[in-house]
Amino acid sequence: MRPKIKTCIEGLDEQMTGGIPQGHVVLISGMPGTMKSTVAYNILFNNAKKENKKGLYISLEQGRDSLVDHMAGLGMAHSEVDTQVNIVDMAYLRLNMDGEASDQQSWIDIFKMYADTLKQNFDYDILIIDSLPVLEILAKMNNRREDLFYFFGWLRELDVTTFIVAEASDDPTHINEEDFLADGIIRLKKERQGYDISRQIVIDKMRGTKHNTGYFTLMHNGKEFQLSRVFGV
Ligand SMILES: Nc1ncnc2c1ncn2[C@@H]1O[C@H](COP(=O)(O)OP(=O)(O)OP(=O)(O)O)[C@@H](O)[C@H]1O
Ligand SMILES: [Mg+2]
């Protein structure tokens, strides 16, 4: 059986026979504020601490300092894993890219070159891209279907396990191109219950492994995620 990469969310990996098959390209999809970035970072942080795996977090949306602060507030201090987890943001990428990224295609080419070079030098196991909508804007993807197809193909050849933070609408009939291209989809939702909002997580798709398709309530106690089954959905 293919080795698995754990989400390290207590209770979730058992729902997909141990985790995500290594090498998969998986979407972490949800509306704003559904804790997509936290779920993504949690994978890197805990895989570094518990599984001795290396990770690269490319944050295109949120600045590095803001991300590091947010994660520290959720019990995941970057200083604990700084040799294993590399976080780069737009400002950092711009420093490396400015001057060269003059025409339409070159931004994505330089992005790829950066990820490739770091793969050779740092040999990371897990890649996070946060987020796909911003990547699309920067890469000026004109032919979305074709451009995404080739981008996903390139990611698979990179030989890492990739998590891409994606946008989702709450309309279940609305399906994005990337939903077909991805090997897996972990979807995050917000559900209003009276005055309260509860967060839910569902494994919508995971190629190559049996998985539960039910909804789970996802909570964070300031230190770690906690999962419980949603009944009556
Ligand atoms: N200590 C905490 N415990 C639980 N939830 C928190 C805590 N601190 C912040 N949050 C929640 O985390 C959410 C933001 O998390 P995160 O940045 O991971 O979400 P996101 O889905 O990536 O958001 P965005 O769409 O803005 O990128 C906030 O909306 C806030 O409700
Ligand atoms: Mg985010």
C-alpha cells in the first residue's frame, strides 16, 4: 500500500484508512474564515514534529508574519519547527522574482523554478499553496481549464504531497475545474446554529483510499483541532 501523509487532526486520519496517499494533490476548500490556512499549517507543523517530515508553505494571500502570529495563537509556534518548515510569502517571492517576471507566463515559471530548486536543496515532503485563486491571478491564467491541467501535472511530477487552499461556494451544485483535477478534496464549512457558528469538515473525495463521506464538527481549543461526528446530517 502507498505510504500515507497524516492530516494530524485527531480522528480524521482513521476516516481515510490512515491518511492521504503520498504524492496526492489535495484541495483544502472552503469559504472565507473556515480555517483553511490553519488546517494546512497544522499538517506541516505536526508532520514536522511527529513524523519528521519537511514542509514548504507558500503563502500568496497572507503575509508571513501575520500567518506565523495566527498559528502561534493556535499553539503552533513556528520556532518549534523552523528547521523543518519553511514559510515564504509574496514579499519574499517578489524579491526573487522582480525584474524577471516581465511577461505573462514568467511568473508561474519562476514560481515553479523556486519550488523545484527548494525541492533539490531542502527536499521537502509536503507543499502548501495558499491560495489557488491568488495563484491564478498572479499567473494570469487565461485558459483556466488548460492552465490548471498542466499545473496539476507539474505538481504530480514534483514528487511531494501537495495541499492547495481553494475557494468554495456553499452551493453544492457549483463544481470547479480543480475539483475534477485534484486527487482529493477536504472541504470546510461553517454552519449557523442559532447564535453560534460551528465548523464542519468532510472528506469529499480521496482517490486510492477508502474514506468516510460524513460530516464532522471541527473545533479548535487554542492548542489543537478536535473532531466529533455530526449526527442527523
Ligand atoms: N484561538 C482560536 N480558536 C479558534 N478559532 C480561532 C482562534 N483564533 C482565530 N480563530 C478563527 O480562525 C479563523 C481564521 O483561520 P484561518 O486563517 O485558518 O481561516 P481561512 O479559512 O484560511 O481564512 P481566509 O479565508 O481569510 O484565508 C478566524 O475566522 C477565527 O474565527
Ligand atoms: Mg487563509
